[in-house]
Amino acid sequence: MTSAAEGVLSPGPAPSSGKVKAFLRMVLIEHSVFALPFAYIAALTAMFQLDGNIHWIRLLLVTVAMVGLRTFAMACNRIIDREIDARNPRTAGRELVTGAVSVRSAWTGAGVAVFFFLGAAALLNPLCLALAPIAVVPMVVYPYGKRFTNFPHAILGLAQAMGPVGAWLAVTGEWSWDAVILGLAVGVWIGGFDLIFACQDVAADRAHGVKSTPARFGVPAALYGSRACHAVTTGLLVWYALAAHAGVFFWTGLVVVAGAFLYEHSIVKPRDLSRLNRAFFTVNGFIGIALFVCALLDLLVRGLTV
């Protein structure tokens, strides 16, 4: 039910560099583009409100923490779901199924990733380190969600919602309801497009007892649910813009995001999922980058100093 990366099994033992590349393919490291821009928006807005300057070391540590935690989450997802993946034709080529990555190597990579996450949290401030275990929990629970609930997408959304909140805490060491609003927007957004992606696995999920909203309620209901999620996301982003006193560039970004949502839902139909990957990867990747660029321009125009 999560995005697939097809692995190629090479004969004989792979060199270390090959193992690393296979691991990075397995965790889809490039998909950090979905949540990372929103963490940057939160961190830079916090810096703007704090003293108007970009703190590059803190921004680097936020990046390490975000990528580390996401890599850990994806590795756990692949490890826990490897037997389910083997029974689904779409995911049967994943690295843990084919043997391109061993379970031991996957756990090692997950351990390294969570070490970097906790290390970055410790270097940021004591509050980030104290709260770090809370961020880890939903990352591990999510893969199991499809075994006990028809709404595992909500668990994924909760996990992703923590990014902007954590990024704000990393900069200020203090709680912010503005960051919570942005985090909720990210969580509902990602939960919504996970509903779309899960539609392609309905047959396999039903055959093997894997739970999801599309498998339980059907593809049309899941797509309507995704539309509702993205309508809520737009509303939350408007609320965040008002709370953060955003300027014209951020509002322009919101118009772009709203247009992207409309396009995304126009190309995916209950009886035509042929453009699902375009909706999932291209459009949602564009949304994160476009809003970040607009938010950055807005902060720079308003006085954020590089």
C-alpha cells in the first residue's frame, strides 16, 4: 500500500557500495521530497519569528533528523511487510523480497538511520531529544496498521504530521500552535494521497486479508475520502497562513497548491487508475516543492536574512 521500488537481484555477493545503493532504493530516499519541504517551512518561519536570521547548522540538523527518521520508517515498513509484499504482484520485486537486500542489512540500515535521527535531536536541544521517541512510535506502528484497521492511512498521516512540529521545536525549543496547524495540514495531505495510492492494491489486499480503506469500502469511496482530505488540507493551510501572518507569495503558493489538488483528482477516476502514479509521485512532489519555494520567497521579502 506504500510506493514501490522494483529491485533487481544480482547473482553472487554484492559489494558494499551495491548494498548501500540497494538499501537506498529500498527506502526510496528521494521521496523525502514529500515531507521535508514542510519541515523547512516550519523551521524557517520559526527562525524568522525568533530573530530574522537563517541558522544553517540548525537547518542542517533538521534535515538529518527528518531524513534519518523517514529512512528508519521506510526500512521498518519494508521489513515488517516483506511477506505481504511477496504475495502482491506489484511489490514482489522489492529488494527484501528478491534478496537484493537482506533482512539483516535492512535492520542495520534502520539502526544507523535512527542513530542519526536521535543524534541530530540531541544536538538541537534537550526537548527535541526527550520527545524523539514519541516520533519513532507511529513509524513502527504504521506497517502493522494494515493488519488491524481499515484506516492505516490515518496512522501514516499522524506520523508525518510530526515533521513541522518537530522542526519548529528544533529552532525555538518551545511549543507552537502554528506548527501544529501546519503539521495537521501535512498529515491530512499525506493521508489523503495514500488513499489514492492504496487503490491499486485493492484486489491483492482483499485476497490476502490486508486492510485498507479502498479494500474495505471500495475505490470510489477512497477517492472521495482523498478529495475530502485535500479540501481539509487546503483549509488548514489557509488557517496557517492567517496565523503566521503570511504575505502575498505564500498566498500565491496556496493558489498553486489548490490548482494541483484539482488536477490530481481530475486525472484519477474509480474506473481509470492508469495515471495514478502521475498523481501520486509527480503532483504531490510538486506540491511540496512549490509551496516551499513560495514560502521561502515570502519570508525573504518580509525580512528573513540569509
